[in-house]
Amino acid sequence: MFKKVLVPVDGSRGSLKAVSMAAEIGRQFGSQVTLCHVLELPATTLTALGMAGTPGAGDAGFTAMEKAARDILNDAQAALALPVEQVSQENMLGHPAETIIRLAESGGYDLVVMGSRGLSEVRAFFLGSVSDKVSHHAPCPVLIVR
Ligand SMILES: Nc1ncnc2c1ncn2[C@@H]1O[C@H](COP(=O)(O)OP(=O)(O)OP(=O)(O)O)[C@@H](O)[C@H]1O
Ligand SMILES: [Mg+2]
């Protein structure tokens, strides 16, 4: 059970709680854990950077964002504290919810573990828009941590 676990992270407190729970699941079940971060670039940003959907290397703004994304993944991996052969990272570009759902499908994951809220943390709602969409459309069970 829970052989392949997908953990979407955005660097928020909520996603770090999900990482702690995924660490426990990884230890209990010997799961392969994939940390994924989706860098969301609005269409206007892509246009301004002169990118028709596929960013190229060398742009300063994009390079900074890519570095921030790598830091989020590396911090999550450090917090996960599982043996390195049990962990992988996916650094992706696109619409967060859609990209996470597509990865859960194509990667054959059998569990997604994510935070109830992310960086926006508007108290009025239990779920953020990403956890809401993923919980409705993922092809596997979704554990929403709060
Ligand atoms: N860009 C992202 N890449 C990977 N995982 C993400 C991303 N954004 C959110 N998540 C995951 O979804 C969880 C819930 O975050 P979500 O974005 O839904 O809430 P929010 O930021 O509080 O609200 P909203 O983004 O809807 O304004 C996070 O704890 C994290 O696990
Ligand atoms: Mg968010």
C-alpha cells in the first residue's frame, strides 16, 4: 500500500505539515516519495519574458524563480529526512492544480499528501483552490493535512 506517494509543496507552513505526514507514511510503508513544485507563470509574465510557453535559460527573472522553486524542493527534502534513494523531486511549470493532477495520473501514484492551505491562507475557507481541485480530480486517494 502507498508504494508511490506524491507530495506537492509550495513552501508554505501547510505544505510542510504535509511533508511531516508524508515522512511518517514513507517510513511506515517504505514508499517512494516524490516532492513536486509547480512554478506558476501567468501568461503576461511569459509574454514579457519573450517566452511562448516554454521558458528558455538565461533570463534573470526566470532564473531567480527557478532557484526559489529548487530551494522549496530542497527544504522539503531536508524536512522529509528519508533516505535519498526513497525520494525524488519534480520541478514543473504550469497551472498548479492541473499539473499536479496530470502528474498523479501519468506517474501512477497511489496517494497524494498535501496541505489544506498554502501561501494565501485565507481563513474563511477550509481548502485552498489547489487542494480543492486536486481532491476532486486526482485519480487516487488524497490526504489533506491541517
Ligand atoms: N504551486 C504549487 N506547487 C505544488 N504544490 C502546491 C502549489 N500550490 C499549492 N500547493 C499545495 O496545495 C496545498 C494547498 O495550497 P492552496 O494553494 O490550495 O491554498 P492557498 O494558497 O491557501 O489558497 P489559494 O492558492 O487558492 O489562494 C499546499 O499546502 C501545497 O501542498
Ligand atoms: Mg496557493
